[in-house]
Amino acid sequence: MNATLQMIRDFGHEQVAFFNNEKAGLKCIIAIHSTKLGPAVGGCRLYPYACEEDALFDVLRLSRGMSFKNAAAGLPLGGAKGVIIAKPQDKCEALFEAYGEAVESLNGRYFTAEDVNTTTQDMDWVMHKTQQVVGRKTVSGDPSPFTAIGTFDGIRATAKFLFGTDDLHGVRIALQGLGHVGFDLAKQLAAAGADLTVSTHSNRANIDAMLALGAKEVPDSEIYTTECDILSPCALGATLNYNTIPNLKCKAVAGAANNQLLDEKCGEMLKARGILYAPDFIINGGGVINAGQEAFTKYDKENVLKQVHNIFNTVYNILDESKASGIPEGVIAQKFAEDRIKNGLK
Ligand code: NAD
């Protein structure tokens, strides 16, 4: 059997739908991994994939990741993802309206949202054809500040596990990527007294702002080998890999980026090196906790923040269980999510 078809079988996807709308220039795939806990929620990524096989591979992994993230966050939601095969410069109203029709045809099983290369403006166009959209700018808005708050709490939990206190004064943190989440997070860490080192590809103004708050800057290539207590990847995925892990000079990794581990073996490598790992889909769940509310209840910011702050306990408990069992943190987090999907939230 073809490898990606085998993946659908292995991951247990409920539905994988391909949509072509030649007139609008839309080619997209929506993968619904699970609706066991509720309607599936996951963003819409637009990317110039080299071929449909690459897009399928991406959407299968991302949609399963959303099932785990939503379940671990305690949300009555399943996991799904949409990918549009297009160049960012080809974005237009007709394209997103056609995508809205695709989402609508799934009869309420899928709520979409902004993601890489899509914005709330694009989602306004999607809403011309469907109301199955969360993270609306008039309701829960930009998820990034909530992702940053949850990641900050996860870093405090990691510090507590390392040092017996969640006071971040003097804790050396190396943060990669001063984008929407990373910059917000870096400002919170600086305010909490952390000893910060930062690197980023773009956003010079954000670097300057952090330097003014006392942070140090290193080139991208040096962030992994910066001597620190906590490395916080907040840029792209797969940064914890066979090249970087042997050279890390940190005691723990806790950051917002999705899919930080290149593969499961990398989780074992971190464990073997005695480096703690706050699993990405647990620590970065703040954004979906915020946006996901729109899919099942009236949006209530106070309630959202209460749930986001619970990331502290979840991260701490996973680190604790990993220490006691010797099982890598990522494996424990996945099992925690899978058990919830199988047996329900409570
Ligand atoms: P963003 O695009 O706003 O920021 C990413 C930043 O990383 C940019 O400033 C970019 O210059 C920088 N960067 C890219 N490659 C780099 C490298 N090699 N070294 C240093 N800097 C580099 O994205 P974002 O919304 O802040 O998201 C950051 C990460 O968090 C992504 O992995 C995203 O999937 C994940 N995430 C985001 C949210 C959210 O609410 N935005 C939620 C969950 C997970």
C-alpha cells in the first residue's frame, strides 16, 4: 500500500476529503482525524506544496496533532486541519469562498481557523460561505497572546521542576523566534526577571525592544549551543533533531513551536541526555483553548484564562511522570491525549 494511504489507516483518520474548484483556483485537502470528543477544530494552512502527496502528508500529521492538542487541553473538540495548495501571492476572495464551500459541505463536522499563511481577513471571506469558523476577530480574536500566556506558565512549571520554585529571576532562557508568540512571551519572561538570550530571523524591531529590556542577542545558529537553563523554541518545527540535540547546552526545552521533535527517537535522545521536555502540543495549547471556545460555548475570556493557566499543572505532572517512569515526556503526553479520546474527558 502507498505510504500515505497506510498513514491514514495507521493514524485512524475518520475522513480525508480532496476538493478541486478550478474556477476559483482552489485545490485543498481537509483531514478530519477524530470527532470522538466533539466537532473537529484545526486551522487552515496555505502553502505551495511541491505535490499533492506532500500536502497530504502534512495534513495527516497536523490533523492528528490537533486531536491530541484539543484532547489534552480538555476541550470537547476533535481534531482536523485544512491545507490549501497555493502560493501566498495567489490569495483572493474567490479562493477562500471556495474553501468556505468545502468546509460547509462537511455538515458541521469541521471548524476552520487561520494558520500559517492565512489571516482573520481570509477567514472573513470563508465566512461568506460558512459559519464553521473559529478565532473570529470580533469574538476570540488573535490566539497568539493566549499561546504566549500558556507557554509562560509551562516554562514556570518547568523551572519549578528544575529548581523547586517557579520564580524566574535569574533563570537563563534562550528563546528562538520573536514572532507573534515569541515576542509576547519574551516580554513576559523579561518582566519576570529571566536572564534572556534571543535570536530571530526577521522582526529587527522586536530584537531591539528585547535588547532594551536587557536581553542578549545571538545569531540563529548559536541559539542551540547557548549555555542556558531552558531553551524555548518559538519559530519553526523539527528544531530538536539529530544535529541539534547532541549539542544542546540546556537543562530543559519548553517553547511554543509546533512539532519541535523531528521524530519520536529525538524524544528518547533528549531523555538520554537528561534534558527535560515540555511537550509542544501541551504547552502551546493556549491559542486553541481561546479560539476553540467559539465552537461549543459562549466565549468567556475569564474562563479561557483559567483553562490556559492549567497548562502549568499539566506540564508539571508530565515532567513528574516522566521522571518516575523513565518514559519520554512526548510519549506520556500522547498517551494522555489518546486515553482522553478513547475514554472521554472525564
Ligand atoms: P510567526 O511567524 O509570527 O513567528 C515566527 C518567528 O520565528 C519569526 O519572527 C521568524 O523570523 C522567526 N524564525 C523563523 N525561523 C527562525 C530561525 N531558524 N531562527 C530564529 N528565528 C526564526 O509565528 P508565531 O505565530 O509566533 O508561531 C510561532 C510558533 O508557534 C510556530 O511554530 C507556530 O506553529 C507555533 N504556534 C503558534 C500558535 C499561535 O497562537 N500563533 C499556537 C500554537 C503554536
